[in-house]
Amino acid sequence: MNPVATTSKPPKPQRLHPYDRRYARKKAKVNTKGIYPGAIKDAFFKLNPKHAVKNPVMFLVWVSTLVTLAVTIEPELFGPVSSQNPRLLNGLMALVLFLTVWFTNFAEALAQARGKAQADALRSTKSETIAKKLFSDGTIAEVSSSSLRRGDTVYLSAGDIIPADGEVIMGAASVDESAITGESAPVLKETGSDVSSSVIGGTRIISDELIVRITADPGKGFIDRMIALVEKTEHSKTANEIVLTVLLAALSLIFLLVVATIPPFANYIGSPVSVPILVALLVVLLPKTVGGLLAAIGIAAMDRVAQFNIIATSERAIENCGDVNTLVLDKTGTITFGNRLAEGFIPIDGRSLEQIASVALAASVFDETPEGKSIVRASQKLGAKIDFDLNKAEGIEFSARTRISGTNLPNGRQARKGAVDAIKGFVRSRNGHVSSQLDTVYEMISQQGGTPLAVCLDNEIYGVIYLKDIVKPGMRDRFEQLRRIGVRSIMVTGDNHITAGAIAKEAGVDNFIAQATPEDKVAIIQQEQTQGKIVAMTGDGTNDAPALMQADVGVAMNTGTPTAKEAADIVDLDSDPTKFVDIVTIAKQLLITRAALTIFSITNDLAKYFAIIPVLFTAANLQGLNIMRLTSTNSAVLSTLIYDALIIPALIPLALKGVKFRPLESQQLLQRHILLYGLGGIIVPFFGIKIIDLVITVVGLA
């Protein structure tokens, strides 16, 4: 058996903090002081008709408030009235209707206030700093960070605050990103890597030095985007929300027409109904519960997204996650940490460790990637030295087509390293011999989840470099959770089939595609989409950008390249692909909460219908339907309106927190909602309205 030279300790897996702890750290940063007073004040500003008209359901309630206020001032505005003290009843109705509108505004304002508080916490991480701008002639000048523009270059050393989002173009340093991600462990940033070259403005250099090219103009960085996301003063409706709003508006129009036909019928049976009572009946029948809380539900969902360190380009991107069937994941930097390092050398055909190390060093001396640098370090530890003039040598860069990189040496010889199949082809094209021993070593490394790189000098293969990557902790459990909520996972990698299979088995994905090119990733997504599936893609490299754009939802890791992040719909600041489970959960929770409150609102209206109609038409002998035994018409109307107003603030916590998501089949979920929220929507009003009626009777307002 050939010796294996282990030249470096295996990378220690970084510890991922549990989600509840990260979430707690994020919440701890948010100052909630003043949220409620601010929301109370904003709820009054939202009474502006320009804002009220955006919600058709609540706008009808807003108009109804003005009508009842008018008949409070002039009871005979719409004709003579027969009731005693109509101003008291009309005034109480106007007050209750006003509170109904105000409570709805308060729910939306409270959701927005929570977002603004989080935006303030994020804004506190930003500050005007002095940046060391590097000019083309090599001079450095201190400038304000706000003067930097995309394409500028800055020099950073230990203790400096990174002035803006950028990409490392030279150097390596540890960076403290705790102000953004909540993780205390420093992150290594260096050039030449898709997974560690991106830096965020507001983070701090802990050690060493970097030269960074700025990739975002002032006000357009990731922190700015997150602030804009959670601080939106206007709620932009998603497609599903627009459909629901149209449905509620149609129902409101139907109820308006129904109420408009009541006066002729009531006059015919000798039980005329006054305008204030008709207004009250209309308000009672409107689907206000879901109509009033719709905006708050959407805003609160986006707030929860931001609390998980996720930046979304729009609410639609998050909502689409609730319908995702397939998740396509790039392996490197997504499922694994992405820092493949040289773990050892395995010589073949009687070559020595020193010989393969010498050729590996020659083939990697111009390779600026982290794995190339690790091969250089590993070779030098075995005593290999550069014995040629670098100025007369030529570096050959790796490409996805050739899958080979290396060096053309000054003496005319060619040192190469690359995928085993590619090196075989290179050697055979030069009439070289390929030993069966190479396949044995190849399979051994691949079965362990490592990446084998063959090394050759001209037409002679010297052995294999063992590159090792680490699967991120917790992957298997999170992919199991994805399966339970109906999302199928596919890992896509450029690795050989054996290595890909070993990593896929360790991570627990449902399927994998090996030796994939960037074009293959796009083709896989298109194939899934032609089958009617909603596809999400997670990646971090520049070559992932086309696939991220093709997918219905593109999720980029924050450690990825600027190109990948610009192509994505969602950016995860924690660079944790398993967090897609949380994104899907929030999205499904958003849809489920809307559905639950819609069911509750409709059944609520049904119960209120039976509460108020029988006492309105006493001349029609409908008292037998007065199963609540309400005291009078006045008490029935007031009790129902008061219940209507109080149920909105009672449901605000549910709207902001969301209905708890359970991974159930659609049929089971529908049955559960009908049983819980449908039946609850019928029962709760009966008890609530009756209790309020008893109180009104006791205080003498019946």
C-alpha cells in the first residue's frame, strides 16, 4: 500500500449555533422601547383617507364611521326617527366603528414599528469611518467612507472597520462579523475564493491586512438593503395577497348590495330599519378580521425573515418559498465549508513522497486559490522547493472545460494537476502510460468523500493529491425536515460520481448530480420547472449566478461572490443553506396564517348574521332564531359591533407571530383549519356577543 503523507491537521468543523440562540441574540440587539407609543401615534396618522382607501374592506368601515358620526350630530339626517335618545346609540356606534378602524391601523403600525426598531439596531452598526483609499500610483489617502464608490480600492489593517461592501483582491485576514451575523467566531477572508472573498461594510478586521475593491455605492450595501427591507413604511402586496384583497372586496360589494335590498323588505313586513342600523349590519357582515390584519401579517412575516439574518429583494420572493417543491444546492461552500485543503499526497508507480510533492509544488505555484495555496504549503512541509525562475515560467489557470491547471516550466516541461480523468487524457495525448494503481487511489479517496487531484509532469503521473472538505454540521437533520415539508433536495457538484455520492450520503440529500458544469445546473432547474415544480437554488459562486437567476427562488450565501448575491432573490448573511427550512417555514406560516384568519373571518360573519338579523325583524316573528336571547335590537347591534372591534386586537398577537406551522398534507391542513378556526369562528362570537350583551343590559344601554 502506498504511503499517505498527511501534511496538515483536518480542518476543525465550525460550530453552528442553534437557531433559537441566534434568534435570541438578534432580538437582544433590538430596542423595543417606544414601540407601542409610536404605534399608537402612527395608528392615528393612518386614518388619513389616502391610506384608508388602500384597504377596500376597512375603507367601507371608515366611511361607515363618518355616516354614523353624521347621524349622531343630526339624527334626522336621513329622515324622522322613532327611537328614544338616538344620539346616544349613534354616538356609541360611531365610537365603536372608529375603534375598529383604529385597531386595524394599530396592528399594521405595530408590525411596522417592530421592523423600524430592528432597522435602528442595524443602523447602529453603521457609522461614518475614515477609509484608506488606495490609488493607482500606490499612494494611500484617508477619505470619508461615504465618498467611496463602486470600483474604488481600500487598504485595511487590524482594527479597521470595513467602510463598505467589497471583495478581497489581495491578502488574508480574520474579520469579526458578529455585528451582522451574531456569530462571535471570526471569519477568514482571503482572495481567490468564492466562499471567503466577500466582505460586508461595518464589520471589523481583527488581524493581518487586506486590500478590498468596493462593490457597492453608499446606501446600496447589504446593511442598507436589510434596513430598507424591515423599515418599509408602505406595505407592497404580493400576488396572493392581491388575489385575497380582490376576493374580500368582492364579498364586501355583495354584502353592500344585500344590505341595500333590506329597507324595501323591512318596510313591506312593517319593521323599518334606520340608516345607522343598516350601516351597523353592513359593518358586521364585512370580513374585517382578515381584511384588517392582512397588511400586519405580511409585514410581520418580513420582520421574522430579517430576524433570521436573511435579506430578501421582495416579499414575493419569500412567499414563493412556501410553494417550493425542489431545492437545488451547489456543494462547495453551501453543503460543505468550501475550503478544500490538501490533506496529503499519495504517490503511485514507485514514486516517492518527495517527488510528488516537488511536482505538485511546481504545478501549484501560480494557483492563487485556497486549495492551490494549501498544496504549496503541504509540498514545502515535505521539503519541496521551487528550483526554477518564476519570471520565466508560465501559469496555466484552471477552467471548467479542461479541469486542469499547472505551470509551463522554463525548461519546456509541463507540470499539471487536475481531475483524474482530465489528467489521464492529458498524459495519453502525450503517449504516456496510465497505471491501474491510479484508479485504485482515486476510488479510495472518493469513497471517503475527498477530492482526488492527479499530478503529472509531461506524460508521467506521479500520484494523487487528497483534498478534503468538511460537510457542515446539522445537514442531515435539516434535509430530513425539508423532506417532511415536501421539499426534495438535489446536490449539484463538479466532483466525480464517487466523491459526490459519499458527500450526498453524509449530508442526507435526496439526489445528486456529479461532474456538473454551470450549464448543467441551469438545465437541471429547467427540467424540474417543465414538470410543473417550483424550484429554489442555493449557491455562492460566480458560476452559480445563471442557475440562481433561472430558479424561481435564488438563495445566495453571504460568503459568496458579489455576482452570485446580485443574481439571487435572497441572501443569507449566516451562509447556512439549511436555513432554507426556516425560510420555507416562514413562507408557509404566512400563507397558513392568511388562510386561517380568512376561514375564521367568514365563519365569524355567519355567527354574527344569526346574532343580529333575528332581532332586527321583530315584526317578521324571527325571534325563534334569536338563539342568543339578546335583549333588544340596540343591545344586539352594539354587542356585535363591540365584539367586532375587540376581536381585532385580540388576534393581533396571532397575526404578528403567525399560526404555528406543522408539516402536514394539504388535506390534513385544511381539515385542521376548518375544525380549529372554522368551528372557533362560529363558537367564539356566540359567547363573546352574549357576554357583551349582558354587560350592556346591566349598565342600562339596552
